[in-house]
Amino acid sequence: MSRISLIILDLVIPEMGGKQRLQRLLEINSQVKVLITSGYSLMGSESDAIALGAKASVPKPYDMRQLLLSVREVLDKE
């Protein structure tokens, strides 16, 4: 059986916005580990998403080192 360990979720996605998608993912599994990202300013959206249950955020364009550090940090959290 395969298991999803981490979801990297862009906040700006068509149809259902990123915050709504995050809420839906958490309804399905309250323990899901979500790292949010966006190419737009994350100021308000980031704090809102973290308050809703995202574990961390990384802005676009990605700094590969920061992305990898954030992924490792989220995966290591209980």
C-alpha cells in the first residue's frame, strides 16, 4: 500500500482556491502534512494557511536548498 507523506500545495490554483483545498485535505485527513507555496505574496495567505493547518510555506521561485530544508522539517514533525 502506498502512502502520501507530504503534499506541496500552491495557493493559487484554478476552480477551488488553495485555502479551500487545504481545508478539504484536512477534512479528509487531519494529520496530512501540507507545505504551501505561491509565486504571489504569501503575507496574509501564508498566515491564514498556517492557521488552517499547513505545516510550512516556501515562496516561488524555489530556492532548492530552502525547499529541501522545509520538506525535511515538515516530514520530521510529528
